Amino acid sequence: MVTSMNKQQHLLLKLSEECSEVIKEVHKILLFGLNNIGPNDSKTNLEKLQIELNHLFAAVEMLHEVGVPWRIDNKVVIQKKSQVKEFMKYAKIRGTLEEDI
């Protein structure tokens, strides 16, 4: 038996699906490179990632439209960037991140 969902639940599921698609494209980039075009593709991995990121933002906007509030919080963004930079420093120390090219 299939369980019925309301719009918010459906869009949350869609958000999850789009996150998964972004992850898939990131994996392809890490495996084959940004500019690679797969044997059955007409777009580069970067182009496909850009499409999936737009799909993700569309899902976020649609959630907002059905009452799930969201906005960019610059303070949170700045904090996250700082945290990522700290972990990148640690990764360089551990030898798992190369110097900038």
C-alpha cells in the first residue's frame, strides 16, 4: 500500500532526491574531472553539476512556497566557510590536501 503525502512531504522528498543528484555529479567530477564528457553524455560533468544545483535550489524555493521558511543567513554562511577553511588547514597538515595550484 502506498502512503499518501502532503505537498511539504513530497517536496522534502524531492529536496532529498536533488541532494542525491548533486552528490552523484560531485562523485563523477572527482573520478573523471570537471570537463569530462561521459560516453553517453553531451554535457560536461561541470555542466551537469550546475543543472543539478539549480534543481536543488528549485526544490528549496518550492518548499518555501508551501510554508517551509528559508533564507540565506550570511552569519551562518560565514561561519561555515571559516569552519571549512580550518578543516582544510588540518587536511594540509595531515597531507591529505595538496597545496593550491
